[in-house]
Amino acid sequence: GQQLNQSPQSMFIQEGEDVSMNCTSSSIFNTWLWYKQDPGEGPVLLIALYKAGELTSNGRLTAQFGITRKDSFLNISASIPSDVGIYFCAGQPTGNQFYFGTGTSLTVIP
Amino acid sequence: DGGITQSPKYLFRKEGQNVTLSCEQNLNHDAMYWYRQDPGQGLRLIYYSQIVNDFQKGDIAEGYSVSREKKESFPLTVTSAQKNPTAFYLCASSSGIHTEAFFGQGTRLTVV
């Protein structure tokens, strides 16, 4: 299957700091999704992106669909303790299934 | 409430036994999926179904079987042929194969 490289693998930040993470693929994708997963729970959809260059916000979260269509970025501003969790990107090539990254584990230190 | 329900939350089985995980959705979604998640790894697709009575293998289908007799239900059977069945299993659904998927709460299967 497709390989999605998600980085960083883990982050430890102070409350109030901004966070950036990204996902890259070797193939062109038509759709990028970002999910958050709490321990022992299913992933929850945060943002969906459908066009190259698209920039979409959801509260303190902002995600972008890269111009090359091979990458996507997620930013979290002014982090708070409840942002703790694992963030996954997912991408879909043309007419195909979604492929998931390996996740970024976020720890917010109060 | 609309959503995806997986049951049970925790499941324990002895090695060599088949076990079936339940997934029900009331979102009227056409597509349903089963993923496996291992510690420190992303989600890997086991099987997916775009319509009733049709399903396709994902990347790691060996040792698993599914059925899609009703639109709202997509049960997964972990057979004794699956060499390493202990994992967290996630069911998801979407309105179509090209749209974003919504996940259930997951079932943690432990085989002893």
C-alpha cells in the first residue's frame, strides 16, 4: 500500500505554544484528512481538504492541502491540555482507498 | 443519535477460536470499513464495502472475513488463520468511497 510519512513522531510542548505537523506522500492525492485519536477511542475527524492549496480552519486548528498535492500540514495555535492525543493524516489517491500516516503523538505540559 | 457503534469494547478469546466483531451504523452511509491498529502504527485497512452484498480486500485481509447483508451492518470475523490477532479494531463508514470516514469507538481484541 501507499506510504505516508508523518512527522514529527512525537511532540512535547508547553501549554500555549503553537504546534505544527505534516504528512508527505510519494504519490499525488486528491483528498487529505486530519483526525485526532484519544487513548482507547476511535479517531475523530478534524478537517477535510479537497483542493490543492486549500487552507481550512476549525477553531484553533488550521490545515493546508499542499500545492504539489503530495503533502499536507496541520497547525494548532495556543495549545491547551485537551489537545493531547495522537493526530493522524489520511490521504486518498484517485479512485482509491484512504491511507493513514503513522501518527503524531502530542503531549501538552501545563 | 446518529453514529457508528462497535461492540464489545473489549474482547478476550483463546487462541484457535474464531471471533466476530460487530459494527452498526445509522448514518445511512453506503461505504463501510474495517481497520486494524497496532501500537505506534497507523491504521491498516482490512476490508471495505461500497454497497450491500459487495466487499473488497484491503492491505491485510488474510485471516479475516466480512459480510455485508444489510446496509447498516458490517461484521468482521477474526479467524484462527490470523497469526497475530491481538490488536485494536476500528470500524468506519462514509457516504461514498471518496468522502471522509467516521469511526466507531473501537474494539480491543486480546487473544490468549
